[in-house]
Amino acid sequence: MKKLAIITSHPIQYYAPWFRHLACHADFAIKVFYLWDFGVTHQVDAGFQKSLQWDIPLLTGYDCEFVPNVSSNPGTHHFWGLQNPSLGAQVRVYNPDAVLLMSYNYASIYQYLLNWNTRHAPLLFRGDSHRLLPVSGLKAWARRQFISLIYRRFAACLYVGKANYSYFQYHGVPANHLFFSPHAVDNDRFFAQAEIATQQAVAWKKELGIPEGDAVVLFAGKFEEKKRPLDLLRAFLQAQLSQVSLLFVGSGFLEQNLKLEAAEHRNIYFAPFQNQTLMPRTYAVANLVVLPSYGIGETWGLAINEAMCLARPIVTSTHVGCSQDLVYPYRNGLIFPAGDIPALAYSLREAFSDRQRLQQWGENSRYIISQYSYTQTTQGLHQALKYII
């Protein structure tokens, strides 16, 4: 059996179930090499600004090992946060037929890319960057040349969606080196919990103090600038919707700003960070889920996948990486120009102008997301491995 080494920063709640899927269903063996132990030990998340540990299993059902990280400030928020001198040696001991990297912009991985013998085992890359906010100038040109050089080290690349495909092409990756391996979440877990989550959401809505007859607009995630929660707050106030409440779920450095701006207004509610086992209930309380991000930071938006598993209609900005793939205007949601608060307010009014249609959009979401599963993700990886080995 062929062997695939996978190098990734740390255990991630979206990837660990995929690794279990590979271990059960792939016709090759895998071993995952983690460069940091965030997610499985209590550590402070810079975005949420709180200590957390995911409450679903992240290390079971597949082969993995941790590579010692000697960084004095470990993390994925800066270049030197992953420093793992023994990475190359540990991967060589596994003796893989190919190596899949899930990121590269860290000290350890640059060192690995420089030193790994690709004749021994070719390299694959799976990324999700996009250029939905194009940049220009000398610095942008130099960055394009540098990234293009990096991608030449890879025998093939896996792209997660349309915007990501364009990004790879922009950096010179030939079309025949690109394989579709879509972003996915553990659909089966969310599908299985949908009914009980709906029941739990009724009680939670009452606990939060949201009027029983109100529909709910949900923002769930980090209260940080790139996700633009303040844009949503201001658009909601502009929209002046009848019998609709706005619920912010999460935490982050914008939390105080949000609460101060919301204080004088009714029908705006806040709930703290919800761990993974509570996310089905979180989406189930909503009638509409909104992700208004601006800039290059929202490379995909996997929360949208999760919300669609709970049959929720979606509103995203044009800078959300998944918008071209998962959101079909007037079929399962709406897309508005990023940063345009009046356009977001219009989208909210349009969504709630027909409550029956809005519910149908949610049902359509569930059908669409069924085509974005770990099965499809794995098919792309299979095709890439067949191409390079």
C-alpha cells in the first residue's frame, strides 16, 4: 500500500474527520504530522481572545504524531510560530511515497521545502487562498513571483473552490496540475444532529430572551475586523426589519465595540463562544446566517458549510472564498459587495420579504452542501496521487 504523509499546523476540527475518513476509505495509508498542539490542549486563541480546547475528538481514528515545536511563541499567527527542526527527519522515518502540505508560510515548512528530496517523494499542496480583493504595485508583483517559485516545488496542487483555482492559475500552476478537492466539514455529524439541534434551539432561544415570534439573523465566529461584525450590526439597524432579531455568537477584540453600539437598540443579542458539540444548536436557532467578511482573510468560510448542513439560507459578501461555490443568489441565499453596508441592509430586507421562500432557500442549502463532503475531497486527492505517483 502506498503511504502519504500529511503535514499540517495543528489539529483542526474540520480536518481531523477527513483524516479519519481517509484512514477508513482510502486505498493508501496516511500519517499526519502536527507542528503544534493547539486544539487538543487548553491554549489561548488569538482571534477569540480566550483559552479553548475543542470538545470533539481530533486525534483518534488515524495515525498521527507531533513534531516538537521549539518556537518561543508558538502559533499560526506569525511566521516564526512553527519551528520544528526535526520535521524532515520524522517524515523520512515514515518513508512516504508522497507528502501533502496543508500550508507553507511558516519557518518550519520553508525549511522543509528547501531540504526535502522530491525525487524520493513528490510534494502536494492543498490551499484555499484567493484574490477576491486584488492588490497591485511593486510589492504585489514581487510577492506573485515569490509564491510562483514556491508552487514549482509541488508536483500537483489541490484546489478547494473556484476562487482558489483562479489563485493557483494566477501564480502559474498549470491546469493539469490542479485537482478539485473541495472544502468540507463533517456533514454526517451535522445531518445526524439536525432534529435534536432544532429542539435544543427552541429552548436556547427562550434562554437568550429572543421573542418566540422573532426570526433570527445569526453571526457566529470571531469578533474581528476581517469578519466585519460591525457591518452586519449597522446593516441590521438600517434594514429596520419587523419581528427579526440579530444574534452574535462568539468573542474577540471587537466584542466591546459591538455591545456598546448595540446597547441602545432592541432585538440585538449576544451569546458566548460555543464549542463544537453546540454548533448544530447554534445554527438551528437561525433563520438566516450571515458572513460579511472583507479582505483576503476569509479564504473559505467553513462555518457556511456547517450552517448549510442545518438547512440554513446564507448571505455572504463577495470576499468570502466559498461564495462562488456554495451561495446561489435567490436559490439558497444572497451575495452582496463586501464592505457595502446599504447593500447588506438591502439583502436582509430582501431575504425576509418572503419567509416561505427563505425557508426554501434553506432546504436548497442542505442539498447543495451534500455535494461538498469528504468523499468529494478524497476523490481529488486520489486523482492527484494517481497523477504524480
